[in-house]
Amino acid sequence: MAHPVSPLAPKSYPDLPAIAGVRFATAEAGIKYKGRTDVLLMAFDEGTTAAGVLTRSKCSSAAVDWCKANLPGGAARGLVVNSGNANAFTGTKGKKSVELTADYAAKALGCKPSEVFLASTGVIGEPLDASKFAGVLDTMATRMGDAPWMDPAKAIMTTDTFPKLSGAVLDIDGVEVRINGIAKGSGMIAPDMATMLSFVVTDMPVAAPVLQALLAKHVQTSFNAITVDSDTSTSDTLLAFATGKANVEPIASLDDPRAEVFGEALRDVLFDLAIQVVRDGEGATKQVSIHVEGATSDASAFRIAKAIADSPLVKTAIAGEDANWGRVVMAVGKAGEPADRDKLAIRFGDLLVARDGERAPIYDEAATSSYMKGEDLELTVSLGLGDGRATVYTCDLTHGYITINGDYRS
């Protein structure tokens, strides 16, 4: 079932440039959806390095297990992504399915199966019939191109209401370097490593260990800092590929000052994609940034911010445009982290609503209610205990979430 486009969808989409060393094609394999693309094949030139961050779910999908086995090799020649079926909790059938899919792709691309990465998204518990890829991947390999990036972004969607793309162009040693990224995600979003599915490609020559370190670092303040519904997917997969086609010296060490420059651009792309996922949260009408400051540590601040962002009571109050700061107090108290009720202060935007363990004397109900009608909200909790701070990004919880998930398998 198609769902209305999120009111928080972007008004326009970036026209991402071609990345030297990568080509792709999409197709309809009929995995679940009818009349829309549901499989993506990417091909990378020889010499492409790979890095990835994968779900820490104890019920990970067969595709995640496949990527875990191949990532230590640090090299990639192909990527196959399908939507409509997560190939998770499918036992030995799932394992055989990924092996067969990788074999099909390797033959189509002329590489080893161990150089092919896989990702699947969709229903959990339903076997994925890899024979649906037979012939399809061969045909796709004959009609690959380097644009438009909108095609792969659409092919990996499930309940997403809009495609998610982001890119960056930076100057390194006088040479233009490009980074392109796509992502999918709308529900079952509380990543414990990366996001549902996201793929980033750059022409910068980067050694696999450096790319891995940068990816792991910057995922913490991007994909790992978002939540839609507190549920961590079995299939979370973030992969980065560096084709090395830009005419600059490779970044071979984190000590190279260019690693930080490149890393910041990578972080910008990851963060933009992560925020788009939040803005496409199933049924969402508002994006909310939860800031926690004055905690005993950054880690403690993050856990408190996450408790607030995951609270159904906080999220439904936001959906109802109700400045119910009492629910925020509840969420701080249940987080299991150091907090002093009588030092607590809460702000909605710039409006102080609570201070020193009670409602603020200057609290203005009308002004706060007016603020809550906005689409982009900020909620700040000050603990007054230390220097720890963190931000978690979320959305409201509406009737639309129930509607979408109540008929997900229908």
C-alpha cells in the first residue's frame, strides 16, 4: 500500500554527480511490490575499498552476516540490494539465498562472490527466493550507467514516502573529490550501529582501515543518534565504497590531515541522510531535536536523550502539540542515569518551562502552545550535574504509525 508523502519531505532533491568507478542499474524482480523497482545492482572498478557498520542485533539478517564475513577483505566489486524482503530469521534457507545471490552477481560482474556485498530490507521471517535474481542481474549488468542517482534511491525504498539522497563536493590538494550517499528508512528505526540501509560512494582514494575508522566515528553523531520508534532493525547496514579514481595521493593513515577534512564531509552526508530518515518517520508530522546538557558524561546525556526521544508519551504529546513537560520529567527519571530532580531545567525552543524541580515562574502556556505548532522543534533538558551533552533526533508518534504498521504484511 502506498502512503501519503511525509509533510516533512524535502521540497527538492539534489542532482548528484557521477562518481568515477561506479555504475548501477535497477530492476523489477517482483519480490513483494508490483509495478516498481525493487532490486539495485552496483558495480565498482577494481581497486575499490570497502568499509561498513552493521547492526548489533542478535537476530541479524543473512545479508548482514554475509557482509560481516566479507568486510575484513576491504575490497568490493559489487553490491546487490533488494527491498520487500529482509531475508531475516530465515535459517539455512536465508544462508543459501545470499550465497546464490552473490554467485549470480559475481558471474554478472566478472568478480569473486566475496567481493559482492548484499543488503535486504522488508518483511522479517519470509524466505527470499534468490531465483528471482536469476537472469535479472545478468540483464542489469549489460545496461549500467552512472546516473541518475534517484534510481537507486527509489529502488531500496519500503515504507519510505520519499527517496533519500545527499552528496558533498570538496577540494583536496586542488582536486575535486565527490561523495554521494543514499539511504532508506522510515520505521523500525533505532539504529545500533548505522541505519536501516545506507550506501555511500566516493572517488577519493582511501585505505580500507581509514575508511572503516571514519565511518565508525561519524556514525555515532548521525545514524546512531536517531530514533523513530525505538526498534532496532535486524538488517541495519551502512556501507561505504571508495573507488580511488580522484587524481590525488591516497589517504593511507588517520594521521594524514586530509583524513579529517574528508571525514567531516563524510559526516555531513551521513547526518543529512539520517535526518531525512527521521523526517520520513512512519506517520511523522514533526521533527524533534532532543538536547541534553549538564550530564555527568556524554554517554549519560545520550542515554537520557534517547529515553526522552523513545518515549511514546513524549512523542504523542508532541503530535498533539501539547507542551506536556511532565512527560519529559518522567523520561529523565526512568533513564537510569544520574539526575537530580531539584536541579532540572527544561526548555521548548527558547521558552523555559521548568526549573529547579518545578514549573518555571515565567512559564507562558500560550507562547509554548504556539511554539508546539511548528514542524521543527527543539527540546532541551539541563541536568546541572556536569559537562556531558548529547543530541538525539526523533519525530512525533501519530495515528499514521499504527495505520502503516497494522497493515504492513497485507
